[in-house]
Amino acid sequence: MMRVVLMLLSLTLLLAGCGSKKDEGDVKVPGLLPPAGTSDEWAQRVVNRLLRPLNQDLIVITNFPSAQVRAYIVTQNEQALQTIHARLGDLRKCTQKLDVIGKPPEGNPALQRVDDRLRTACASYEDVADKLLKATDLLGSGKDAQVIEGEKLQASAGKPSRTAAQSLSAGIKIAQTLAPFRRAGLQPSV
């Protein structure tokens, strides 16, 4: 499964993505978990609550530039639009998921590096999600001026998408070397 994530990350880097910065404020995080007591507990949370769902979100980002997805958007294909909105809506909660998971237990710098890379990736992926959601609405409007704006917005997502993919890949590479993540199901890349 993680091989698929890394493959999607590579495709995302090649196909171009999206990103931007969010204003950070004091936002109450619903469902905040108590601090993880062990490295294993934290790694399980990251794999199950962030990385596995993120895999589905990245499929949408990777396929977004395709002619087939564009046709679905232009023709207002209900199932495709629901999938795009659901997956990108989930991606917009990336940092929130990390906040719910909580910080890694103290005393393990490698876990902190994983958390740092994931937070950087999430910030960029949230920007990508915002841009692609707006682009979806514009591209499907049927109005030439809005379609052009949608294309520009989609193109502007490339740089933040690459930034996100690089940070996610770096975090995963670190995590793959750590026993708690291997026990949580994260397999080394081939």
C-alpha cells in the first residue's frame, strides 16, 4: 500500500499539483486524542488516521489533470464531482488530522522529523485542495472566462503540490526506517 503512495507521490511531482499557505490561528480541534504514550501508538495513529486516507486523496490529485477527469467535470458527472469534493474535502483537513493525532512522544528526534515533514506536506496539500476545489467549480461552469480562470488556478497548484509531495516523501522515507512505523504496517519502498 505504501508503495502505491510513493508511486502516487512520484506521479504527483511529475503531473504538477497545487498549494498555498493557510492562516494559522487558535482553532479548537474536534476529537483531540490524549498524547500518545508510546512511539508505537503514535505511529499507528499516523498510519491509520493520516497516511491511509491520504492515499485516496492523492489519487484524485494525480488524476485531476487527465482528460477523462476534465470531461467528467465539464459534463457535471455527479459521481466524479462527489468523489472530487469528498477527497479534496478530506485533504483540506490534513493538518487537523495531525493535530488530532498529537505530537510524537518526547525523546525521539526521528519521530519529530516525521511530524515536521508531515505538517509541511499537509499545509501545502491543503492549499492544493482549496485550489482544485475552486478550479473544479470554474471548469464546470460552462462559461469561457471562468474556465480560463479554472485552468489558471489548476496550473497554480503545481508548485505547492510538488512541495507537498517532496515533504511527504521525506517524512515517509524517515518513517520507513523506524520500527514503530513498520509495526504499524508501513513497508519499506522497493
